[in-house]
Amino acid sequence: MDQQQAPRFFIHGPSPFTRLIVFTTLSLALMASDSKFSYLHQVRQLLVTAIHPLQFVAFSPFKLTNDVQSYFVTQQSLKNEIEVLKKKNLYQGVQLQSLVMFKNENDNLRTLLETSKAGAQSSQLAEIMYTGRDPFTHKVIVNLGATNKILAGQAVVDSAGVIGQVTRVFTYTSEVTLLTDKDLSIPVQVERNTLRAIVFGNGRNNSVNLPYLPANVDIKKGDKLVTSGIDGIYPPGLAVAIVESVNTNVRSPFAQIVAIPAAGTQNHRQVLILTSDTNNLVAKDIEKVLGADAQNPLNKKEKVSRRNHGPT
Amino acid sequence: MLKIRSTKKKKSQEETMDQHSRRRVYFSLLAALLLQLLPFSGLLLQIKPDFLLLALLFWLLRAPQVCNVGIAWTAGIMMDLVSGDLFGQNALAYALTAFLAVMYQRRLILFTVLQQSAYVFLLLLVNQAILLMLKSFSGAEYFGWVYFMPSFTGILLWYAVLHSRYSFNFMAHK
């Protein structure tokens, strides 16, 4: 009858040390499997969908204040904004007229060159919900997800240029890695001389690097870097960054080039997610060239050199 | 017979008490997670204390039979999910920190608020240091001392809350 019972004062169950060992092993295993294999992608997606209501609740007070603020805008500020927009519209209208002309001309030239024509790029307007919680990474979460047919790898832009790329898609949200993130790289071209390079995020301050370029490279301060489009992800010609400084060091065979992103990666609420350009013309051109090369490898040099100077 | 009944009653009472505090712990952890989820940005994001870890440490020291290393690990997994980190990064850091908290729990509850705060500050720093180490394995960079800012704000919050609570209790007793 008199059963010996441990007082409630003591902690029941396995000792903290046993628990520690178990959970440490478990998290190490999880980390390894998450970084090396992509088994956990489905699990993560499911769990993120499960937490979505929580995120919605946390986001709602900010949304409310935003809405209220945007409701109580003064008439004067609206008037000013309309004035500015009208002027901008006028300038852009003029530019657009010449653009139509150029487009027709380009199409004609492309038909002459027997390359595929550029299709119109469609896009979706997304709103940035919050910036990532990790000061190490430059990521933002936007309010479109798998239900809006967003795919990982789509390019994200604003009116001034490239912001980054969709890296993870959840059911109602998706994660956009900014171009200043250490892990993101974008193939670019110098607008002035069509020199190709790859831009890497710096990760530290709001800037990007162009490593692995020789010390005597023809890049100057103020050069505009635009997407080259050869990756098949970013459509060609989008502004990426403006060169801030070019340093050459005797110790290093490479130039240290720092550029500042053209788009406001820090101060935006709305961004455009470009629909994956499956018939990206430059990528198609390259494929075509490669296919042709496989057939007659003798003409290789000539064709490649033509492609290098052709599409900008 | 009577004795048995009384012990049974006591046990059930204890169980309901336990359940009650269990619910309270889970609820407060959920609230802390919500605070953690608030869409801060810029400077506010940099100085934002780790609310979830603070709540965890609070319960680890006060209700170690409810809040244990396993709960800390689960909370860490939640943090991994919402921050989009590698699975298990925050979980490992939280579990290790929780273990360090539980190890000296008996002694800590006898300490004054100030002494406790000092230890909790150490724990917060340890948590961030572990995270820093794990993240640098996957190629992150160190930004200087600003990285440890959440520990400083966290301990200020901890001290402010506990101090106000104690003074409040003291006043109520008077």
C-alpha cells in the first residue's frame, strides 16, 4: 500500500544531461540533412503553413497602423505627389515612344539574324511583409506564395532595378534573397562597354562586389551594371548596381570593385516578381549556338564571337 | 484507506496544479514567439531582445518540471522555421543554453535578482555565441560587437521585468 513516491520537488523523466545529448544529436542530424540533402523541404513547407496564422497575427498591428496612416494622408501631400507623378509620366511617355521605335527595330534586326523575339515580361506585384530576422542574411518575406504560382528562382525587381531572387516558396509567402546577400550572385554586363562579370553580394554593408576581375579591367567609378541575361533568370538590361570604387592592390592580381545596388533594397514595400522567363531569348540563343556547335564544331569561334556582341 | 484517499486527492490536486502551470508556461511561450514574430526592421531589429529565450529561461528557472531542455529545443525549431535558418541551428543553441540554465537551477533560485540577472546575461551571450559559431560554419560573417546587442537589451528587459515584479510583490505585502 505504502508506495514509495518521489516528491514532486524533483524533476521527473530523463536527466537534463540525457535530454541534452538526445536533442543535440537530433539537431546536428537535422542540420546535416537540411544543408546537404533536401529531404526536409516538404516538412518545412508544411510547418511554415501551420505557423502562418501566428505570423498573420503578429503582422496585423503593423498592417493596421500602415493602413490607418495611409488613410490619413493630407491633401497637400497628395497634390504634390500627383504633380511629381505627372511630370515623371511626361518624361517617361517621351522615352516610351522612342522605346517602341527601338523595339520594332530590334525585332526586325532579330528576324534578320534569325533569333527568337523578345516576349513581353509579365509580373506580379508583391508586398514585403517583413525583413528576415537574421542580421547575417539579407532576406525579406513577401506576401505571395505557392498559391500565387510563385516559383523559386524568379527575379524580383522594383522600378529602379533588380532587388534579388525568390529563394524559397511557402504556401502563402515566399522568401526573397536580396542581391546584397552573401549567397546571391547575378551575371551582369557593364553598360558602357558590354563587359561581362558576376556581381556577388557583400553581406556586410549595403553593397555588392565584383571579384575575380583583373587589375587592369576597364571598369570606372560610376559605371552602370545591368543584367546580361545569360543566366536565363533575369531578363537582360535591368539595372543592378552602380560602381562606387575600383581599387587595385599590388598584393592581389584582382581589382577590388565595390558597387552600390541601383534598387532601394532597404526602403520598399512593394516589389515586382517577374514571371520565370522560360523562353528567355538570350538563353535560347545560347542553346541554339551550342546545338549548332555540336553539329559543326568548325564554325564555333565565329558564332560565339557574334553572340558576344549581339544581344545587349 | 482514508490515508490513501487523501494522498490520491492530493495527487490529483497536484496534477491539476501542474496542468494549470503547464498551460501558463505554454501560453507565455506562445506569446513570446508572437513578440519574436513582430515585423521589426532596421535598428529595432538589431537591438530586439530574444523574447522567446527570455521566456524559456524564466520558466526553466521557475518551473523546471514543466519547461525542460526538450521544450527549449522545440522552441528553437520554431525559431528556425520562422527565421528560415538551417533546421536545428536555433534548436541546438536553445537546448545547450537550457541545459546550462537547468544545471544550476537549484542554486540560481536562491540568488538575488541581480545575481540571477548576471547569470542569465551569461546564458544569453552563450546562446548568441553558439549561434554565431554554427552560422559561421555555413559561411556567415561576423559583424562586430553589434551582433551581441540583443543580449544587452535582453538582460535589461529581464532585470526591468523581474525588478518591477519583486517591488510590486513587496508593495502588495505591505
